[in-house]
Amino acid sequence: MIPLAEALVRAQTAGLDLIQVTEKVDPPVVKIADYGKYLYQQGKKDREVKKHTGGDLKEIRLSFNISDHDLETRVKQAEKFLKRGDNIRINLRLKGRQKALIDHAKEKIQKFINELTLLIPIRTERDMKLEPRGLTMVITKK
């Protein structure tokens, strides 16, 4: 353990800065380094962590009368997003009298989920929810 005054003198003679690493312990932990370089390294670490924690929220829109081929296309697109680490919001818009046939809409989303599960394991972030404009659900890769 070095006194603060001596640490400051050592940092000045080396032409560097005295950087406090953590304040949670007593006495606080400091190191002698270039502050600009330290900030750059911290930013680089933060960007790396953000890149690997799953990124954006992508949206896949399904329609009430979606054909099987279009559903397959949406499944392949969702698989690509999930492999990249993105979360997916599945959105099925309901218009007019379609709102009375919610069971049919839920079956469409469930069919989408079942086909996607055959390709890649998924986890539900937010369950299927009825909103004013239709049904939404958020999924991510396991």
C-alpha cells in the first residue's frame, strides 16, 4: 500500500495519470496509466459486451390470411435473426372482423413458433399478448 501523495508523484514523474479502478474497497484501488488510453479500452470492452449480449429487437409481421409459403419465408428470416443473436417480436395485425377470430390468429402464431422450433431452439421472452392492433409475442434463442 502506497500513500496517495507518493502515488501522485510516481504518476507525474512517469508522465501518466493516477486512475481509480474501484472505490468499493478501503483503501481504493488505483493504477498508473494514460487516462485517454484507459477510456478507449473501457469503451472497447463495453462495445464487445454489447455485441455479444444479443442485439436488436427485430419484428416479423404475420398477416391473418398468410399462406404456407409466406409463413416458411418468415420462419427462415426469423431463424437468420436468431442465429445472429437478435430478439424477435412476432406481430400479427388484426383488422375489423378479424378481431372476433382471435383463436384462428393464435393458431397462426403457434404454427409459426412450431415450425421455427424445428429449426432452432427458442425461448419466449414475452408471452402472446392481445394488444389494440393485434397479437404480439417476443422470442429469443435459447
